[in-house]
Amino acid sequence: MVEILVPLPAGDVTITADWVDGDNGAIIAVAHGAGTGKDHPFLTGFADALNDEGFSTLRFNFPYVEQGRRMPGPAAHAVATWRSVVEFARIREPAATVWAAGKSYGGRMASMAVADGLVVDGLAYLGYPLHPPGRPDRPRVEHLPLIAVPQLFVEGTTDPFIQPLSQFEEALASCQDARVEWIEGAGHTFEVKGRRRPAAEIGASLAPLVADFVRGAADR
């Protein structure tokens, strides 16, 4: 594990790099949700499990987290962060494919960056926030049809951010190349009612889905 400080106009950000020897030739960059950071147990569990699957990972903070603030800053700052992380990955491993994954807000910011021209080999969302809870009239979907690379949506069936599910399915159908993996009975943090598990274990349980997606898309 290596910690790297990356300078950005909006503030320096920290990347935690876990390089896997003899990896699959792929690097998966992983972004946190709006209310957490790169070291949240859900994210570390997810990344550790990806390492076990043979993938190198980059976990990173957005500038507002580094500055000790709780609320996300402008989307442009997050998009710039994604660009810098992907650039770092390509400089470090020029021959590797680079994949963007993110929990909720982090995934949505990755999708905005890719729709705006960032080049990655695919996107994986862990609970895409289609709209604020209870506000299906405010969908965040306009940019999704612009994304040409493969997209994987990992979604809980009871997640309030994608209710009603028919609206989410319409958004999925608008994408050029997308698939969904449903977690039955799971909410936005992938907790399942009546089944208490540590956050790290929940995150780790999703890694095989993303690993299979990356392998499958890379084999096309």
C-alpha cells in the first residue's frame, strides 16, 4: 500500500494505491460516497476484495474531504479529481486498462467526467444516485446516454435513490452499453433488513460482481 499526494487547484488529494503483482492488467480506481472518505470500511473492504481478485486499486479522496468539510464542493472539482487519478494510473502503468468505480456520489462524478471526455475502459456504480430520496422529479440522467464505454450498475432493490424502479430501468435503457446487478432487499448502503453485517464485509461482497464485469468487458 502506497499513499500519494496529488496537487489540484481545488486542493491536494490523497490516493491510496494497492498494486497487485502479476495483476490482470487492469487498475480499478474507487471513489467514495458523499458523506464518507476513501478509508470508510465499505470502501476498504471492497478494494481489498478486488486486490484478492487480482486487480490493482486506487482509492482517493475528493478535495472537500481532504479539507475536512462534510458537503461536496462543485462538481467540477470532483471531475478534475477523477481526471487526475486516471492520469496518475496511466502514467504509473501505461499498458494497463483503467476502470472507474464509485459509491453513490463518487460513481456519479465518474460518469459526469466520462461524459465530459475522460477516457476509461468502463464504469461500475455501487448504488447510483438516480435522484435524491423521494424526489424522482429531479433525475440525474441527462449525461448517461453520452457514455459509450460499458457501465455496470450494482443496485439494491429497496434503495430510495432509484425508486420507482421503473424510472431506473428507463434510465438504464437510455445507456449505450449498460447492465445491472440487483442485490435483493438491499438499500443504498447495501444493508439488508434483518441481516446485520460489518460495512467492510458488505463492500467485499460486491467486489466479485465488479471483477466479473471487468473481465467480461475486457474480453469483448
